Amino acid sequence: MAEIIQRDGTWVLDGDALRITPGRDRNVGLLRRELGELVVPLEASAGISFEQGKRGGRLRLRLRDGADPLLTATGGRLAEPHDPYQLLVDSDRYGVAEYLVDEVRRTLLLDGVAAGPVDSYLLPGPPVPLSVSAGDGTASFDGERVRLEWNWKTEESKASAGARDLDIAGIEAVEWRPAVGLENGCLRFRPRHAPATAAPAKYDPNAVELWGFRKDPLMALVAAAVQARLPHPAAAAGEAAAPDAGGQTLPVGSVPAPAPGDDHDVLLRRLRELGELRRDGVLTEDEFTRAKQAVLKRL
């Protein structure tokens, strides 16, 4: 076991998981405090790094694309105080941080963890029910339904329509964006079968407008909880098709089945290609097994 304890938080490598606990320092963001301890399986990790500075360093954990519904819903827009996958390190603990990095990397190597994207979430979303008030409204989610309620600051045309209820089955996508400069942020839901809208969140009845205040990041909890219950983005991508060299239409990430008459070298090369696609996370274990069996039948 390897661990580092700082005012900013504690990271502990415990077997095949990294336990991340926020610290009690006043600079720890509200979102990290609300998330509490995160147990990140190492199979969700794409890598770890440590950056040294004159006054302090920073540990960064990179997750595989699609592993965490929080990162998927926020699109990598979480600022430093709220990002649970960063840890500020005092200069007198550089050696401890480097040891933790080495141990995590060694474990990832020994376990053969690929750094590529995944096709299912490896971390759960925030627990429900939950409710957050920020900006021009309150967003609540009980695991089955999102309810948007408006306050006295809501634009009149949006408030006049009353509270908005969205069943999880009727939501196609969710997005959280922070306020940046003069541009306001939002928590926005896109109903299924509804066209994407360019309307500002101020007028969108499916969006809460955010103005950059303290509680804005907590809306990302609602976004993550909903995202965890939507189809994984890789599922939609897997439905897309791409033509192979022979003009066949194949699911993205698949390898064409060998045609009759393929010689031994070609089949061996395809086996190697399959192994690389599995290692990179493009093919799931089941997809790899089926494709491999198809090749072996031709050997």
C-alpha cells in the first residue's frame, strides 16, 4: 500500500483501487467536498503524473475516456478546486508523491491495464436522490425523473411555463458548463427526439442558467447522476458504421472477418491486429473473442 496525506486531500493505493479523499483545507472546492471519498478502480486509469513546482507540486490522475460519468457530463471543464483527480502536494512530500506514482504505474503495468477508451462506466455516478439550487433554478433527480423548478431570478417566459419534469427514458443527453468570463454556464438536458437548440439557457425550459456563483459546480453532481443512467456514449458510437477495404459496412472498431482463401500470414497478422485493438480498449473482451474465433476457424 502507498499513500500520501496532504491538506488538500489523501490518496491511498489500496490493492487494485486508488482511494481519493478530499482534505479539509479551505481551498478544497465545494464539489469535491460533496463527492466525498472516491474509490477509483485502477482499470479506470489511463495514467498518473506528478508535476513539481517551486512552491508545491501537483498529482494528476488521468482516467480512460468514458470511465467516469462525472467527467463525461462535464466534458473536462471542472476547474482545479473542484477536480477530484488533482492533488496539491507540499514540497517536503515530493518523494512520497513520486513513490505513489511509481507504485500506481507498476500496478497498471503488471495488471496489463490499457489506456484506451472504455464502453461502460467503471465508476458510479453520485448517489440519488439529490437536489441542487443554483443560478435561476433548482434541479432534483431521484434516479428516474429530473425536476426543474424556477426561482424569482428566472426569465419570465421560462418561469411562466412552470416546473419541468423529465423522465430519464426521455433524456438523450445532459451537459454541464461553468460560467466563463462574460458567458454564463448551464445545466442543460436534451430531450429524446428533440432537435438540439441554440437558445441561451436563460430561455431554454430544459436548462438551468448558471452565473458563476459558489454553488454552480454542484449542478455537475446532477449532471453526473443522470449521465450514469443514460446509455454509454460508446454504445451510440458503436452503432455507427464504416466501410472496410472491400466495401463492407462494419461497426466502428471491428475487424473484417477473413475471407475464404486468406493465407496463413494474413490470418496471423489479423490476430495481432485484434490483440492490439483489445489492448487499446477499442474492442471489448467479448468482441475480441468472437473475432478471434472467426480468424482461428480459417487457420
